Amino acid sequence: MPTENQELKQFKDLLIKLTEPNESEKEILNLYLEQYGLNLFDHLYLVDLSLPILEKLDAIRILITARKEELQ
């Protein structure tokens, strides 16, 4: 069973792969991930990244929310 730190690392790696940020955006995204962790999607309105990255993050949030609703 993965620990919270392992889950967060996997989450970070996956978000970076999916959003394809440039190096400076990657650093900023990592800072937000360290600050908000797995709850990043609850704080997207506070995240200051480029619009394409924010749109990708929002799309991921929508997919996760829809999947959670399906499972309930």
C-alpha cells in the first residue's frame, strides 16, 4: 500500500506528464503541489499558471469528479 508521500510523488509525476509544462511552469506547479498536495484541484482558483496548463488541470479535475460520482 503506497504511503501518502508516494501517492503525492505519483500524483506530481502524473500531472506533469499530462499538463506538459515548460521548465518554469513545472517549478511553479511543483510549488503548488507541495503547498496543496492532493487537494490541488480544490484550489485551482488560486493557482497562477498559463491558461493552457490551467485548462488541462481543470479537465483532469472534471474527469476525477465525474469518476467519483460514478463510483457512488
